[in-house]
Amino acid sequence: MSGMSENKCEPCREGSSQVTEKEMQDILPQIPEWEIVDVEGIKRLKRTFFFDDFAKALNFTNRVGAIAEEEGHHPEIITGWGKVTVSWWTHKIKGLHVNDFVMAAKTDGLIWD
């Protein structure tokens, strides 16, 4: 995981390329717990993390928020008792960019910190 999570998000503008199916299949093994879902025709990376209680889930949510602010790339986060669901996609291109995979890897790294 270290390679992907050590990358930085690159500036992404409207018109930037989405990752191809081949690129997705090459990158996904580096973030094996994540799934690609389609929401209203837009592909997203999604993973649910489980915790012992709400306080731990909230702490994780705040840590995800901190790395999102640091990178300037923001997910959808749903926090509940003992679980947090994180979804990454790039709003400007209405799909997945390499940045989303980088942020998924960074999110996974928070579990071990």
C-alpha cells in the first residue's frame, strides 16, 4: 500500500481524463477492500470501515476529513455507530481519477496509524 498512499493528488480540472477500465483493474489490487460502485451513472470508490463504538468512528471520520483538506480532494463520508462509509470520486470529471485511488490508499493508511 505504501506506494499509492505516498502519492500526492495532482491538480484535476474539468476535462481531465478518467481512469480507464484497464487502469482501474491494475490499481484495484493495491486497495483490495474498496469496491467500484455506480451512483446515477458516476463511478465511485466505496468502502465501509467498522469500529467498536461511535467515538472511534467519529475520530476516523475526522482523520479522513483532515487528509481530504490537506490534499484538497473531498469524499462523501457517512458516519454511524461503529461504522464509517467513505466514497471517493472526482466531481469535476464525474467519475474516477487516479487521485481517488490515491485517497483511498491514504484512507486505508489511517487504520494503521
